[in-house]
Amino acid sequence: MLLTTIIIVAIVLLGCLMMSSVQISNINRAAVAMFCGVSAWVVYMLHGSDFLALMGYPDYNLIGQEKDFIAQHVIVKYWGEACQVILFLIATNTIVEIMNNNGVFDSLTRWLRTRHSRRFLWALSAITFLISANVDNLTTVVLMMSIMGQVVASHRQRVVYSCVILISAILGGSFTVIGDMTSLMLWVHGVVTPSAYAGGLILPVLASLVVFNLLVSRLLVGNVEVSSILGRYDGDDSLLRPWQKVMLLVLGLAGLWSIPTFHTVTKLPPFLGALCVLALIWLVESMFNFKRSGNRLFIQHKYIRNTEFIGMRIILYFLGVSLAVGAVVECGALSYVGEQLTTHIHNVYAYGAIIGVISSLVDNIPFVMAGLNLFEQELTDTASDFVQNGTYWQLLSFCSALGGSLFFVGTLAGHAVAELERISLAWYFRNIFWRVLLAWAVGMGVFYITH
């Protein structure tokens, strides 16, 4: 059984290394994640009954039917949680796509057209931060990169502003439970509640954002090289009246912020609330476009094609990672690591730093999943760091977000930015790494003081 556990851990670690080197190998990370997830569970099945006994499952009395029990009662909880996150993301991404296809965000290009480079930086950062707090950060990055690219002509300036978009989106998404896949996982797992989570992280996040923007503004010299022509689709079928756009925006934002209340009142999974909001937005949009061809909106708009392609890869990637981490959990490896950390370190700030450093080298999603299963949620000791809304769970999200941004390989949004603007790892390390590190240190200091 020990050899089987080692093989499972080795498969997952090898997969993480391959996924972190995607910029070099050009291997599809979703394919790696799915292969590792399935392979780990195939190996797990070799000693399934022993692992069931090790993890303390009740006496199921199914001699010879252990595989059926694992398939129906063990593995289902991992892909079940993954599907909740995936369905939530599908709903929220579609809401953004509907608003974007109807020109709701077109006015942002006019608001951002300024010649003052540092004023443009702060405006771009603020808008990105606010959008990312309501929608997952990868969708926000793709949207804001598209808008910024229509305004800024200089590639050198676009590279700097792309990094501003990345960090602003990462921080904006990290302090709300609906703003990032990692924070959404914490909420679905039941270790945080929306209000307490946002309240505990808002000051550290804002401190980190201000410090980073002040540092990166030194890279900007002169005025913004503004494009003379805005390249956006301007067909008659895509434009609504101003009041209709405002209504769609208000409905979208109000609907997204009402999802936590929906969950609290009904106790239904958050993705059902997101689907309900999507249905409402879609009905209103259909009424506004009753005389227009709705299909043409989705065919002619460039943004929808990009997000659909990225979204499908992320769905498969997230599902594969969930299965891979689940296999490591069920073979007892993570519980052993948690016991060793408790015995030899026993400091939640050290745990956060470790997860952040690892996330800088490997994608932060699998390590947030692993961090969720390192320790059991404390149900009785309200002074514990592992109680619901405890210090550990908030640090897990904050450190994995900024730690994953030390190198852009640590987040999916970072990979998207690097791919869209062709940013080299060497340039990012020289110009952005130490600025993110200082912002993270300041944020950790504010977090320590406020907690």
C-alpha cells in the first residue's frame, strides 16, 4: 500500500511539473491534468479496500464490491465539488459574455482614453479590480486586455499595463468568494462565509494593490500612446440604447452580489443562484433584442470566441486537477503531511508562505485544493485558526493569489496575459517579480495587524 501511495503522489507531482512548464513544452495542461487525475484513481483502485480502512470509512460490508463503493461514494464528492465550481463559472462567464456582446462595456474604452500614463494606470487598475470582484479573474483579464488593447498603441506600454491588469484582477478576485476559482472553492467547501471572508481580506488586498501600483508606475515614462481608431465591432445588431445597457449592467452586478444571500436563505448550492441570475439576464436581453438576430451577436463578436475556447480548456483542466488531488487525499498522503506540519511548524503564517512560494512555481489551483484538505475544519474551538472563517483559510487564498503571481506561471490568468502580449519570463522576473513580492509582504503585514 505504501508503494501505491508513492506512485499516486509521484503521478500528481509529475503532472504539476508538466503543467508549470507549459510555456516551454507547449503541452496542453488540460490534457495533463485529466490524464494524471484518471491515472491516479486507476492506481488507487489497486488497494482500494486498504485505503478505505485507512481513511476510516464506515464498515460498508461489501466484500468484493469495494470498487463499486469507491465509485459511488468516494470519488463522487470530488467531481461533485468540481462540478459546482464549473457550473458557477459557466453561468457567470455567460453573464459577462451577454453584457459584452450587447455593448455594455464599450463605454470603458472612452473612459480610459487619457494621455496621462499614471492616471491611466490607476483607472485601469480600479476598473479591473471592481470587475474581478464580481467575476472570476481570468474572464476579467481577457475582457480588460481586449479593452486596453483598443486604447494603447505601444507594445511596451501594453506589456506594463497587462501586468497591472493581472495583479489587479488577482487581488480583486481574491477578496470575494465569487471572484476566483480558489475563493469559490473555499466557499463551496464550507470553510468561509462571504461577508466574513471579504471583511477579513479587503484591507490587506487594497494595501497590496496600492503598493504594487506605486512601484510599477515607475516603469511608465511620458504619455500614453493612444490608438487613433478604436477597433471594436460596431454593427447595428450589437448595440442597445444607453438605458438598456445600464439595466443589463445593474441586473448583472446586483444578481451576482445576491448569490450569497440566495445560498444563505435557501441553503441551495451557489451555482443554482448563478444559473437563476443568468436566466434572468438572458430573458431581459432577449426582450431587448427581440427584433434582432441574437445568433449574429455571438458569431460576429471576437471576445465570445476567445472566452469559449479558454473556458472549455479550464473546465477540463479543473476537473482533472480535482480528481488528481482527490486521489492524493484518499490515499492518506495529505493527512500525513498535515500532521508533520502541525508537529514541526504549527504556524498558519508559515503555512501561507509555503503555499504561496509553491504556487509561484506551479499553478495555484491544485495547491489550494491540497491546502483545503491538509487540515480538518475545527467545529468546536472558536479560537482555532481552522474554524470557519479562521485565519488559515483566508491566508490560503491571499497567499496563493499573490504567491502565484510572483511568476506568471502560477495562475491561469498569468498564462493568459503572457500568451496574449507575449511577455517573456525573464522580463517578468526582472521588472515585476520583486514588486509583487513587496506588495505581498505589505499585505501580509496588514493582514497580521488586522487579525
